[in-house]
Amino acid sequence: MIPIINPASVLSRARKSAPGILLSTLLFWTGNPSAILAVESPTPEQSAAERMDRLEKAVLELRDQNQALQDELQKLKKAQDLTAKPDEETHAKESGSVAPVPTPAPGDIRFFWKDGVRFESADGKTFKGKVGGRIDLDAAITVQDSGSEALFGDIPAAGEFRRARIFTEGEIGLYTPTFYKLEVDFAGNSVSLKDAYIGAEIGQIARVAVGHVKEPIGLDMISSSRYITFQERAAPSEAFAPDRNLGVLLSNTWMEERATWALGTYADVDANMEANLDRNYRVSGRLTGLPWYDAESGGSRYLHLGLSGSYIRPENDSVRFRARPESSLVPRFADTGSIGADQAGQVGVEAALVRGPLSVQAEYFNTWVDSTVAGDPSFDGFYAQVSWFLTGEHRPYKRAEGIFDRVHPLRNFSIADGGPGAWEVGVRISHLDLNDTGIFGGKLDDLSVVLTWYLRPNTKVMLNYTYSQLDRAGIEADAHILQTRFHVDF
């Protein structure tokens, strides 16, 4: 017979004997006095040692049983969690709810890839930007006639790093959103500063950029060289559209990004990036519009029109216009030399039509000089080009700036997946006239054909052929230029 033990009696006896200490400890561990029901009551004939042995044995058995129960309980909990988790995930998918994501710390920075290495604050608002660079490796072979050799000597086959740049740009979203860009070019075994400016958003009025920044003249010149169709810009763009100068630029969009405007004042800088502000300034502006933009096509069908102009008070009272035959590895075929001038002005008109894979683009420039030595000469030039994507892509358009943007292949080049990349062919004619009132800079006509293979959005290979005709100082010269480019940017 197993007697029922009174807990109060057990605790009273526990105070008088060593076995009682074990019993009280057992009661403390289990929290349940009934756990010792299986312990036989000692008899008078049993010695204290025997009672101690029996109690110790009972305690060890109960401890083992308790551990076994705890292990079984853990197994049951794990089985329940595994059974419930798929149900919870299924419920989340069906209900559209998203599992909570731990809130990042305010100082965290997230790095990711999107056509380059980008970064941003954890909240996505405090700051964001990107770091990157680009490399253009060019090579060219030139075949000349006797007139070209007479004017420029033998033009050797050559290669160069046309560009080798690194940059950083971004935005800081404080009380007034600010932005910046710094780009340095190491091509030609020298260091030159390209974009270097800071700016801010003035409410809804304008974006203001201060520093070394592009002047708003011409579609081809304003668009990044990463996104132009041919290996080099057309000769009239090189001759008349300035690149970067030190100044202040205001710009904005209007009509729900169907139009843009830009206005800036600049000073020419020398090789040391210094500007003499005494009678050295220019005011340049540009207006663009989208009379037709098919949003339903994903921006693959649109018509762009633009007008730009500049008023120039030249440094050292002189101006100069010159251009290469659309290759950086040959001399400048057309060149006015320095012309004494009090002031000069120019105007340019631009147009581009994109209908899916078809792209048509043209620009015209006219410039006039208030000369102190050669009357008042006027020069002009134009180009027209057409291109077609054999693989179905289109030329993207950046509405906020009225310029072209990066081409994204429909299928990136891949041997494993059979992706072809994007293939584009283009043809361009250009004309530049730098002859007038005693100035014989030359008349230059170019015909260029290009085949471009975009392996990925950031990588392309170009094969460009140009046939150039020059009439300068009574000498006619022809040249055939075959050139190629390997381009990568990040």
C-alpha cells in the first residue's frame, strides 16, 4: 500500500534529518508534493542509512523523469512551430500582408547596384548618390590623299584612352535639398577636372548649380558622351557648342515635364582651371519641348524640339572656332585661328524624332563675330543623322533635362542564355563652314557610319567609319577614318 503523504508533515520532518533536506529540495524542484507519492514510507526496522539510500535513489529517478519530460516538451514545441510556420506564410501571401522588417538604425548606409554603384541612407531620404567611372579605349586608322598629307602630314594609326574617369554624385535631403557632382579624368597621362559643382533646389522655382558645369547649348553636346549614337559628336557641335566652364546654371521643367529651360552665366577657364573675370563672360540659355510624347509606349515614341543661344564677351578680345573630322585621333581639319573680337553671339536649333527603334536627329548652328580686324564674319554648320536598333530597343529620353539617356538592351548579351545584347546602326552627314570675310578656317563635310553593340547597359563596342572632305585655303583634302571604341562605365 502506498500512503498519501501530507506535505506539512514532510516539511516538518525535513527540518529534523538529512533525508528531510533532500525531500524539501525535491518539493522545491517539482513544485508538486504529489511527485513523491511513489516513495515508500520508512519502517521502524529500517536504519537511517537505508532510508537515506532509498531517498537518494528516489530523488535521482525523479530528476531523470523530470529531464525526460522537459525534453519531450521541447520536441512538441518545435513540432508545433514547424507546423504553424507554413500556415502563417500561406496566410500572409493570401492576405497580401508582408512580414515585418527590422527597422534599420538611423546611421545605416545601403549599397546596391543600378547601372553603377549606388548608396543611400537607411531611411532613403537623408542622402543618396553613386560612385563610379568610365573607360573609353579608342583606336583609329586614317587613309589620306595628297591634299590631306600636304596640310597635316602623315597621320599615323593610333590608339588612346579617350576617357578614364572617376566620379561621385548625389543628393543630400536636408531642409533644402542639395546636390553635387565631382568628376576627374585621367586620360592622356594628365589630370583634368570635368563636372565639379554643388547645387540646391529653390522650392519649385529652379535648380541652381555653381561650379564647373556644362553650358546649355545643343542637344548632342548636353547629352552625355555615354549616350550619343556615334563615337564622337558632329563637327559643328565641337566647333560651336562649348563644353564646360566656370559659372552658375539655373534650370527647371514645366508643363508637367513636357518642357525644360536653362539659363547660365559663365567665364572661360584656362588649363589651370582659373578664370579671368575681366571682360570674360558669356550668357547661355536653352529651351526644349515635347510636342508629342507617347507615355503609353513607355517613352519609346516622342518628338523633341529645342532652341539655344549664347552671348559672348571673349577673354583677351579674341574668339576661335575649330573641329576635327569626328575623330579624336586626327588633327583639327577646320580652324579659324584666333579672331580679334569685342563680342560674339550664336544660336542653335535642334530636333529629334524617336519612333520605337527608329531615331532621327538634327541640329543647326550659326555664329557671328563683332570683329576688330576682319569685318564681322559669320560661320555656320549643321548635321543630320538617322539610326535603327536591329534588336528592337529605342533611345530613352530624360524629360527632366531634355536630353538622351542610357540604352537598355531588351536581352543582355549572354552565351548561356543566348541573349544578343542590343545592336544599332547609324548614318550621319555634317557640314561646317568656317570661311568668311578674310577668315579661311575651311569647309568640312563628313559622312559617318556606325555599328554599335551594347552588350549590357554599361558596356558597348563601336565600329565607326568617317569619310571627310575638306576645302581649306584653296587645297582640297580627303581622308578615310576607321575607328573603334571599347566602352565600360559603372
